[in-house]
Amino acid sequence: MSKLFTPIDLRGVRLRNRIVIPPMHQYAADDGHVSDWTMMNAGRFAAGGPGLFFVESTKVERRGAGTVGDLGLWDDKFVPGMTRLASFIRRCGAVPGIQLGHSGRKAKRFRPWEGGHALTGPEAEDPTWRIVGPSAIAQGNGYETPEAPDTEGVRQMVANWVAAAVRARDAGFDVLEIHGAHGYLVNQFLSDVANQRTDEYGGSFENRTRFLCEIVEGVRGIWPDDKPLFVRLSVEDHANWTVEDSIALSKRLKELGVDVVDCSSGGIGRTQGGPPLEVGYQVPYASALKREAGIMTMAVGLIFDPEHAEEILQTGDADLIAVGRGVQNEPNWPFHAAVALGEEAPFDLLPDQQKYWLANRAKRGWR
Ligand SMILES: Cc1cc2nc3c(=O)[nH]c(=O)nc-3n(C[C@H](O)[C@H](O)[C@H](O)COP(=O)(O)O)c2cc1C
């Protein structure tokens, strides 16, 4: 049996294999609520055979919504839709996970295919949708300067993350990921470029990591002990945040009860290079954190081939493999990977509705 298809236990949650569908924004929510598209998109990928499916970055407060189509968990009214979504993902065969996020100073934009620029029109006038960040420093040209909350306001933001996590728990998700990457709010607090606060949330490494650590402490306090907690980091944000910073932070996160660091990069806005965008370019981040911080890691980014995914696990560079655009291209990627790696019962990954027919077809040599 390949390592990719060896089940893994994360606390009390068993993943049937190590393929994870990473969070991928659809920007298709109905005023923050789960929509038909949200359901279809989740089912399409969860039924293709992965161990774990992550619902896209779901916002912990209104101000943090990136577009008019972002999913929300900033109010109890979103819980029934999310409950249906979590249960549907489970019925499709995958463990339901959700990423919680807050876009901070990158909030309130048009969707990428609409141009991605600052939102205009009636929705932009919503007085509750004000842009916040750690400091009044804009992401760059074409971005609004955020309001910087006072210390009490930051504490309230921490509380908003915890309240959203309670709702994710109540909706029945088994895995929670805190979005700390890609230049969004948590990443902004970590960064000395975006965060120039002079209170306890800015300045030293300890102060800049305080926001995330307090979120993790609060979330771990309400998230069941038998369910795993992930944090996604921009291991290098290509401004001043380095791999060494991520190693030091991951050691702390592990102490606070984080199980897996999902290793991504970039997004803070001031680019100073980074590795070339080639196959597996972020795997060295997963490897560094796993080895140096002693924490489980997920590798993500331009991983397309099952053999490559298997090799990453075999060399001990990561514990989980996320495949994003690979499954957008081919939703049954995990099933095909099982066939390619010679797994004994690849059809068992599929729901009965497809398994029966495809297994019969294969018996007749029609595959
Ligand atoms: C359509 C799309 C939406 C995405 N939305 C999110 C998101 O909600 N949260 C997040 O952390 N990353 C998001 N990402 C990044 C992916 O999770 C993943 O890290 C990235 O696509 C690299 O993996 P890949 O090369 O396998 O696609 C998104 C990527 C795509 C293509």
C-alpha cells in the first residue's frame, strides 16, 4: 500500500487517505449563506475520493469578507446551511473541514474574474463592512487604508474568531483551519510591514504573534479535544517574515494544541522574490517545519502527479498532500491516483452511485 493511501489518525479523526482538498474560494455564497453552488462544489470534490475536504475561507466577521460572495460564520443564522454542508461532505465520503478567515486590509474587493479591484456600488456603502487591519497601512496601490482598532478592538476580533469556531463546531465540522497566510488579517498581524502597532499586538516577534496565539488558545478551548486544528501560514511572506520565523511560531503553535501547519507562502504585498513557481515549490517549507518544529505539515502548491505526492510522503517532507487546481481540473483525482499507484480497491473511494458502474466497467476491461 502506498503512503498516500495509508489512513492517518489526527487526534480522534481518521482520514481514509492523505489527500486533502485545500480551501478554494468560490465567491458564490448568497449573502454569506451556503448556496447551491457551495453544495455542488463540495460534493464534486468530496465524492472524488479525498481523505479531507476543506470548505473555503469562511469569514469570522462581516468586515473580513473579501467579496460579496464570501461565506460567513459571523452570525448564528449561518449555522443551518453549514450543518447541511458538513453533513453532505461526510455523505460524499470525505471528512468535512472548514477554514476560518478574515481578509483584513484586503477585504471588500470584486471577485478575481471581475477584476479584483476595490468594491464599488451599493454593497460597498454597507456601513458594517469597514476595512480593518493591524495598522492604518494599505496593502498597496488601489487598496483602501484600513482602520486600526485599539487594543480592546483587537481583543474583540480574537473573540470573533472563537465565536465563529463555536459555530463551525456546532455545524459538525471535524477539522478546523485558521487562515494565517496569504497576506490576510492574521498574516498582517505577523508582518512588521503591515503591523506597526505600539501596543502588545505589535513590535517584537512575541507581540506580532500574539494575535494568532490568542486565537489558537481561544479556539482550542472550545474545539473538541478529539478533533484536529490546522493553521495555514505563509511560511515566507516574501516581505520580512522568514522560514525561521515560521519555525519559531510553529513550535509555539504546537504547544498551544495545533496539530498541522499547512505550508503556503506569499500575499503580504511587497514582493522580494521567493522560489520560482515550479512543481512542488512550497514542499521545502513543509519539510523545514516538520523537521525543525517537530509538527505535522501539509504540503500544497503545484502538486499534480500521484507519484510526486507519494514521494513527498516517502521522503518525510510532509504528512498530508493538498491538491487544489489538480482537482479542479479532474475532481476524481484521488480515485485516479489510487489506480495509478496500484491500490487494491480504488473503487471503494467512490460513492455507491458511481462505484458500482465503474467497477463493473473495469471488470469488462473497458477502463
Ligand atoms: C480558486 C481558488 C481559490 C482559493 N481560495 C483559497 C482560500 O479560500 N483559502 C486559502 O487559504 N487558499 C485558497 N486558495 C489557495 C489554495 O488553497 C492552494 O493553496 C493553491 O491553489 C495552491 O495549490 P494548487 O497548486 O494545488 O492549486 C485558492 C486557490 C484557488 C485556485
